[in-house]
Amino acid sequence: MALELAARHYGQPGPITTQARELIFPPKSGGVLYAGLALMMVVLTWRQRFIALGAAIGIDVVFSLIRWTADIRVTDGHPFGNGALWVILGCAVIAVTHRTGPDRVLLLKGVGLALLLVTGRKTGDAWLFITAKTRPMVLDQYVATTDHALGNPSWLLGRLVTACGPVGFNFLDIVYGQLPVAAVAVALYQLRHVAAERRFPRHHLVRTFLVIGLVGPVFYMIFPVVGPLFAYGTGAQHWEGVSLWAPHMAPSAQWAAADLWPRTLPPIGVPHHMPFDHITPRNCMPSLHTAWATAIFIHSRKGPRALRHAGTFWLIATLTATLGFGYHYGADLIAGVVFTLTIEAALRAYDHGWDWSGIHLVTYGATVFTALLLSYRYRPVEMALHPWLSGPLLLLALASVIYAYVRTTTAWDAGTLPTRRPTAPQPELI
């Protein structure tokens, strides 16, 4: 509701309005709607799943025929997806009117899980719009200066991706854009026994995804960054003639500090706040695409070999795309991984019980994340001038959080750490 009101304050429909419109109008992402339907179907029997999927496809066919008959061309959105949303809402009505007791609760949980995924996408779009409207100054020069300590990976991979031509670029573009589909694949594996056991597992990927999407945009407001493609380029360097989506890119050359990315490294100078347009989202710090890809990688570790390989591939491809497309700096990715591990540690500690190991892990991750943001903001020049010291220190900070997370969660899984909450010492009885 707050995001709806905030978006309307700036003259745009909010997440509730845009979601309601997709009952009739072409949805922005039909794949996300069908991914939500797939999540809801984990609570159904196989017969019910076939009926639900068939109904969704049938409704989409009817919508397509109506648009074709009325000569309505789908220019903004996908020609499919309405049926999935209708079936999700229909199952909610069935749960209220035809189910009772635990069956009603389970079906409503499935519907809620599906709608949370869809609504999360809509609230994310609203957040991006609000960041562009409320943060006229960006901190790209600070992060770009910091990136000298890491060897300017966005410039390096930007040249590599451009050299790969249309095939490599569009391949990474598909991987980058279909991150929710990869998440649903892992989530479906984790939730495969819900229908038989009549309950959800204590911890699964969707929880982590939703918390990342809920907490992450807060830092966009604190640390607004638009990325090297826009801050140091035209906004469309290697899109035209290469990307399938080039017509939808709006160049922002008039707002860039200079047209440098990815050919020329930015100079090391005294960074300062830089004004930018009111269109480009400030969605770089931390990199939530990296955060979500890291979460997929973590949750795929306990799956079969094919799922583990897919999780590794998606993480590597996402990191390559975020840097090679110029969407993020290397410092964004380090912060994104630390951010994810801290969120995941907090959720795991909540399930495990807040013992001292959980408190220490979450506190350490939050401390490192805070230290990273402070160093990016207040010590970028010193880090750029001493790359052989500051670069390894940044990577060491990342490695320490990874080590602490793996060590603690492995001990939890093995049962070598007690499951208890910290208690105050009891006074001795005399």
C-alpha cells in the first residue's frame, strides 16, 4: 500500500494497480506469472496440476483469440500469462468456498506463495521508479574509483562481451533476464514433497528471494548508483545491432560523466556526487541480481548433480552478464554476495534457534557489509591508489564471510552445535 501511494504521488500506477491490470491487459512478464503458478501447484495433486495448467493455457488462448479478432497488437508486454493469474486467483476462491481445515490452509499457502513471487516483481519495479525520482544525485564516481582496486572488472568484461558479438551477448541476456525461472526450478525441487507431506519445509529458496527483494532496495535509497553503462557511457553502447532488446533501451549520454565505458578506464580523481536523470533506476549497490544468483547457488548445493551444475552455471553467467553489460561495478558484486550470505544466515539462524553461533555469523556479515559500503563512500581514492593492498583486502573480507557461513551452517547440519537460545547466567543458590 505504501509503495502504491508513493508511486501515485509521482504520477505512476503502483504495484497493486499494475498487478490488477494484468487480469485483462498483456502482462509485463508472462514467465513470472507461470512461475508463480508452478509454485502454487506444489500443493496440488498431479490430476489437479494438469487441470490447473490446462485451464491457464486455455484462458491464454481465449485472450489471444480475442486480441487477434479485435486486431489488438501486443506491443508492451507478453501475449501470455493472464491465464496463470486467473487460475491462481481461482484457486484462492476454491480454497475459501470449497475447502476446510488443513486443506484450505495448505491451498491458501500455495496461492500466497505464488502471489508473493508476482507481487515481489511488481514492488521491485515500483522501488526502481521511486529511486529514480527521489535520488537526483548518484555515487557512481565513488564506486568507479573503488573499482580500480579490483582491476576495473566491468570494463574488462564489457570489452569481452562486446567482442563475443550477438550470439554471446544474447545468450547472456537470456540468462540474465530469466533469473526467476532458475529460482523456480530450484524451489520446485525443494518443495516437491509438499503435496504428499501436507506442509512446507522450514526453509526454502523462495523465502530468501523475498527477503532479499524486501531489504535490498533500502540500500538503493542509501547508496544510489546507476552503473557504468549509464554513468560512463551512452546507455546503449553494445545494445544496438547486438541485443534483441535494443529498441527498448533509452540512451542517457547527456547525463554521463564521460563516454568511457567500456573502451577507456575512468581516471582516478576526487569523486563527488553526480546529478543524473529521473528515469534510470539507482539499483546497483548492492547487486541484487548477484544476490539472487548466489542464493540459487547456495540452495542448489543439496540437489542432484544436474541441479548443482545448473546453479553454478547460473551464478557464473549472471556475474559475467552484470559486469559485461555494464550494469554493475565489481564492488557491487562483492557487496551483493556478502548481503546474501548475511540474509541467508539470519533465516537459517531463525530456523536453527538463535544460539551464539548464529548471532556471531549474522553480526559478522552485517559488520563486513557495513564496512564495505563505508569504505566505498569514504576511502575510494586511497583504495584506488593502493590496489595491491586494498584489492586483496576486499576479496579477503568476502572470503572470510563465505568461510564463516560455510563453517557455521555445516556445523548446524551436522548437529555439532547445540540448538538453543542464549540465556542469562542464573544466580547461585545459597
